[in-house]
Amino acid sequence: MDAIVLAGGSPEDPLAARYGVPSKTLAPVRGRPMVEFTLEALRATPEVDRIVYVGPVPAQGLTPAPDAVLPDQGSLLANLESGLAEARSPRVIVASGDNPFITPEAVRDLLERAPEAALVYPIVPKAAVEARWPGMRRTYARLRDGVFTGGNLILLDKALFVRALPMARKIVALRKKPLALAGTVGWGVLLKLLLGRLAIADVERRAEQLFGMPMRALVTTHAEVGVDADSEEDIRWFEGEDARANGS
């Protein structure tokens, strides 16, 4: 199976600007570009045969080295499209390059438990994140099934998902037009979300209606799936945990 690492970004991102790098995914974490931890976790996952990297590469290269390197296309969706065009396997795992917390165990859990669908999106209960990193700030959604944060891994059926790209482009294009976006997603869905009555099954059903193919959420207690490093504070969480693991 191929894995796609999305490592693009803007040098104007606060974390990137702080360290003078073209993307926050190259910000130093324990003396290494942050994205190397994602590459390391994927390389240590037996099911992953090939890594496609989309984004800037530092002058010294990356360790471990990806199998294919593509330039940043300027947006998340464009980078995903570029990565999918390069990927060779029918199903691909997509990982964000700003998650130094990710582990091979978390990747394998997704691959082993994923249902058959065009897209499988892991979500993490707030309780799992809080148990591991009490007080860490994350964005959560309160659903009827519980309180969750979204994951930084996605499993895609390449051929099926390519058919969903036109709707994905439409939704991205409407992101700065809240009323139009709400009309596309559905006012009933948004009202249920605001009232805490929206269930995971409701989200799956609406996504299937919008994109014309099955999309499923997968609840995982691997807390590292639901976190990323958007700030120096997030990096300190990771470095502090790493130091404790090494007894320092």
C-alpha cells in the first residue's frame, strides 16, 4: 500500500515563520524536521510499501527518505490530488506532515479495523486525548455518540475518491461563504450538530449523499491520531512526552 504525506504549507504560517522554514512541517522538533516523525512511523508500518511526499524538502534531505517527492501545489486539496496521481496502490493512506505524535501502532489499527468504504476517517474520543495529554487544547465536536476530535490519517479508495473530487472542490470553494456552505451541507445537519443531536451515522449518511459513495468514521482510542503540532506549545507537549519516555 502507498502512503501519501501532505507536508505543504505557507512560510507565513506562525510556526514556519518562527523557524524560517517554507512549511511548518519542517519546523525543528528535537533537532529534526517535524515531518520526519511521520515518515518514520509510516516506514515502520509493514503494510506501507511506498511513501509519496508532497511538499518542500530541506537542503539536507529527509530521513527516512520518501520514495517519491512532489512539489507543494499550493493547497491541501491540490496536494492530495497530486499525491493520488502518483500513488500506485488501489487504497492509500493519507497522513498530515504536522503530526510528530503518530505511531506505527496507530497506523496499523486503522488499516486492520477499517471498514470497506471510499473514505475511512478516524475520530478520537476527547477522553482518550485528555487521558494522555491532560489540558491539551484541541478542537472537538459534540455528537450524540460522544465528544470527538478528527484524525490526521485518512484511508482512501483511490479510484472511488477521485470521483468525489468535484464535490470536494465545491466545498473548499465555499469555505468563505458560510450560508452557501451550510446550504450544501444541509441546515438540518448543522442544527442537529449545534444541539448535540447529530450522530456519527448521520454524518456518514450525509457524506454519502453529497459525495455519492460510502464514507465511514472509525472511532480509535489511539490519541496520537487526533493531535498535530500547530504551535510551539504543541511541540513542547511532544518533546516533554519524548523526554519522559527516555527518562530525562
